[in-house]
Amino acid sequence: MVAAAAFLVAWLLFLRATVREEASPAVGLRMMGIGFGMAALAYGVLVLSPRIVTPARMQILSAPGIGLLLAAAAVGLADRLPRRWSAGALALLGGSMVAMGAGRTAALQRAWDAKSYWAAQDGSLFGLTREAPQLEPHTLLVLLDEAGAWPAAFTFQHAVDYLYGGRARGSVWGAVPFLYPIQVDPDGIRSVPYESIQGPWRAPAALYGWDEVVVVRQTALGAVTVLDEWPDVLPPLPPSARYAPRARLRRGDPPPREHRLLVGPAREAALR
């Protein structure tokens, strides 16, 4: 409804700001043909590719052509009506298309949220930010992901970087180390992003001492806790190493506003 209302407001403003010009039916047919051709070319590129096996996201490239085709068709239908009814009919047709498109997009998003890692990852980050609202600069979060919410470590790294304003990095032990591999050194854990992204993404290699590492566990049920003791699943600490995760937490400072984006279990249930 919001999308359709916004379209109608824009349509009324457009009517007030423009003077209607008569166009021959041939112009409308030509626009429909151009739109159809654009959409066919866009679909054709994807259909001919052996790597595209589902229609998911095929609408992105074809959207301009489909939009032009539908707009020209709507104008052609409205022009067949008496002049006093044509503007209202065109607004009704356009508003219906916008409403159906917005509703379909919302339905797709709900389906993607239910089938994807979104719910598990949101719950993971929600629990993490409750356990660690703020972190000291130059902190490395190592997640033990028993829930299987983070199959690739780079997604967790990007989430941590955003939620903590670049003051921390994140890695998922045992996940695919794409873009942000880590290695255990005698002096700590070294984060070594791919050389191709270190400069453009401002992500240089960095060594995190053992006292700058915070290990977090997410259980199979989704509970997230900061581990006060070094877990056995990780390589053993050197004899002289000090692991002090609570010293890296800053509970006195207000959490960043980015944390508000997280839904959490209660709001997630309400959205279903």
C-alpha cells in the first residue's frame, strides 16, 4: 500500500507539472517493441549461460525492458478510453502494477529470509552484541559456530566490522577462510586478508596477541556466550600466553546505533 500510495502522489505531481501531448499509436507500439527487445536480450544472455540454472534474480537485468513494455502497454490501454477517464485509468493501472510488484518483492524477501542463513546469523549477532556491547580497539573475535550459521568466515568479518565500527575483526573457526584467512603464531593469531583487498578495503594484515582475542561460542540451539576459558577445540595456548576476554569488553559505553538493525528472536517471531 505504501508503494502504491507513493506512486499515486508522484503521478499527481507529474500531471500538475506537465502538459499532455498526443502521440500516435505507432509510438506506443514502438516503445512496447523496444521494451520487449530489451527484456528478451537480458533474459537471453542469462538463459544461454550454462551457469544459470534457476530463474532467481533474473529480473535484475531485464527490469528496465519489462518496465518500458508495461508502461507503454498501460498508456496504450488508457488512450483507448475517453479523455476524461484516461488519466485516472493510467494511474489505476500504474498503481496496480506498483502494488503487485512491491507485494511480490516482500513475499520473495520473506521466503529468502526463511530459507537462507539470515535468521541464524541475525540471532548470532544479536546474542554477540548482548554479550559484548562494545569492544576495545584491535580485538579479534573468534566464533565457534556449532549452529552452522556462518559457512564462510568473510560474512562474519564484515558483520563484526560494521557492528563495532571497525574496531574489531571476526573469524569463524573451521569455516571457509575466503578473503580473510587467519593463522596461529606463537605470539597470537594473525589475520592476513587477501593482498588484493588489503589496500582498497583498508584491511591490512594484523597480529592479535592472545590477550586481544575473544572466543565466542554459538551452540546448536543458537545461544551465544563469551568463553572465559580457552577451548580445547582451538590450538593450545603457549605457556606464557594470557587469555583475558573480559578485559576486551567495554560495558560502560553505550552500544553503537548499528546494533539497532539486528532483529533478535522476539522481533523475528513477530515478523513471521
